[in-house]
Amino acid sequence: MLDKEQQTVFYEALGEKIRDARKRKNLNQEDLAEKLGMSRVSIVNIETGKQRLPLHVLSDISEILNITLGELLPQVKAADSNNLDPAILNKIRKETEDSSNSSEKVMNYVLSLMKKNS
């Protein structure tokens, strides 16, 4: 599990990835907010890591920005400060490359991997 500091780093990195992908699509924060039915302030907070978005919103963002969930998810360090096993990260990336995967399926897959490796 990630401690609070690691969670903060995770959401900040996620926000940066969302911002970078948004800019590559030539969308401004208002455009993305409108497509998501959110306020521009929410997008600012997501991109700065201050707002922790639900999986369905992350899934919607990946669809709008035409990027896989795996490409959006930052690499994280486990609570013992070791990087996650590269084999696990590759499995997660493979599982999330297919845009037909629901965010619930992806989360269940990630949780099952975490249980196997704890």
C-alpha cells in the first residue's frame, strides 16, 4: 500500500500525465472540463494532484484524450520503497492497452496482482 506521501506523489504524477496528454490533443482545460461535464477548476485540481478522481472519470479522460489507462498511470513505489516488479507493471500495461477494458476490470486486475504479491 502507498502511504500518504506516496499517494500525493502518485496523484501529482497522474495529473502531469493528464496535462501532457491534454496539451498533445490541443485541448485547453475548459475544453476537457466541458467534455467531462466538470468545471475548469476541477481540471486544474486534477492536473495538480489536489483532486483524486474516480476510476470512471479517469477512464473518460483516457477516452477523450485517446490514450490508454496504462499510459496515464504513473509508476509507483510500494510502501517498502521498492519499485513495483516490472513484470507486474507490464501485465498492467497489457491489460489496460485495450480501450474496451472497463476501469472496474482494470482495477480488479490491479488489486488481484497486489494480493498475489503481498
